[in-house]
Amino acid sequence: MTTDFDVVILGGGPSGLQAALSLGRARKRVLLCDAGPRRNAAAVGVNNFVTRDGIAPDAFRAEARAQLKKYPNVEVRDVRVERITGEKDDFVLDSGIRARRVLLATGMIDEPPALEGLAPLWGHFVFQCPYCHGWEARDARWGYVAPAGFPPQHLMAFVLQLRGWSNEVTLFVSALPDDVAATLRGAGVRLEQAPVKRLIGGERLTAVELIDGTTVACDALFMHPPQRQVPVVQSLGLSLDEEGFVKVDPMTRETSRSGIYAAGDLTTRLQAAVIAAAAGMQAAAMLNMELQVSVSLRGAARKS
């Protein structure tokens, strides 16, 4: 059997790029497939990433790709992979490429609500992660739109941490247990339980209008909209958790399908560029070890 690559990586964000770099330095034959568009297309900077703090996302990717050119065993292609067949040691991509292993670093697809005024503000004044965007909006008027079904204690902890960036925090939530509501109000959090109707603002967010006509001044809004896996991940029939993220072994990053690994946002709600890159490094190290042990054992068996 002949394979084109040791590992094919799907996804050219921080996780996939870091995995390609780590595997390349381990002398593995790597193909990185990146179809785009990037999930953080609306963001102006990659923040809270040591040595990269504030770099433009396109510049981050361009620099990473330039560094990969140092390794002749690493190839980057701007192609979309729609189908993966075969099994461990002989996976076949729809383009006819063969690989011993596959690493999924495809991220997730966000599905923001059909909320009037949201689209032009997404990624600029409406965010998901305060660690990524909180500093730039510090001391402004903040809001958080709670997702349906979010456990009250987890919701309370998330909202209370926002007070570290702003003293003016409004929680938009349909219902809360009385004790949680009392704690939040006691901590200075404003609660609004009428559904959000629209966001007000032109070039920047200025307020949130509720369905009952109430207008709440707001400069930065946080929300966690539903997310879904990209089609190629959906087609693989991998085990998912209750939130729809791909289940992986916490040490090896291998999925429920032998030989297919996953790293980055598609595996966790804890989503940030630096976290995805770290997961990519972990997956690459485990892949390299598993591949090299396999080769060594086969060689030893032939000599015995």
C-alpha cells in the first residue's frame, strides 16, 4: 500500500496550522487543506495570544503559511474536502489523496439569530469571548444574551466574571431561579427578561431594544449562538457530546473513528485561537508518536 501523506489536516486556522508545523518538524509528510472562509472573518484582531496579541487574522494566517514553507514535507492547498472514506492507514479523500491519518481542525459554523441589526455588528461590537475582546471594550456598557437552556449556575458564573471588565452589565434572559436572580442583582447586574427585538446602531452598537419597547443602552454585546459541524465532519458519523461537539480522547485527541483525530473549536465550547493552537500541538504530538511507533514495530517484526 502507498499513501501520499502521513497526515492530512482539514482546516487552516490556528489549530490546523500549529499541527502542520509540529508534524512538519517531526519529519512527517503533511497536507493541510484549507477551503475557508475563516470563522473569525469579521474580527479585526487575534487577541490574548502571546507574541501575536492584536495581529490581524489574515496576517496571522499569512505568516503561519510562510513559516510552513520552510518544511518541504508540508504542503498547503486551498481546497475543500467533502468526503473521506477508507480506514486507518488508508484513508482516501474525495480528490483521490491517500493518508495514513486524518486530523480535523475545521472549527464550527456559527448560526447567529435572525436579529435585526446584528449582521453588521457581529465580530465588531457583538462577541462570544470576553477574553478575546473584553479589553478593547473595558468600562463600556455590556450586555449578555443568555442562550436557552444554559444551566443557571454556569450562567451566573459567566455573567459575574464580566464585571471584571465593566461595572455596567445587563443580562438578557427569559427566566432565572429566584436565588440566582437575587445574587446577580445584588452584584449589580441588571436583568431584562423580555425577548430582544433588535440591535440599535449604525457603525457601532448603541442600544438593545426589547419586544416590550424597552431600550437598554449597550456598547458591547456578548452571546453564544448555536453552532454546527461542517458537512465533512457530519458525514463521518463521529460520536458527539450533548452540545454537538466532537468527542475526543482527552490525551490523544482521537475521535470515535480509529485513525481520525480532532482539535480546536469543533471539540469544545472553550474556543479561542491560543487554545485551538495548543490543541493542534497536542494532536500533532500524539499523531507523530502513534505513527512512529507503528513504523518502528513493523520494522522490528520484519527483522524477527
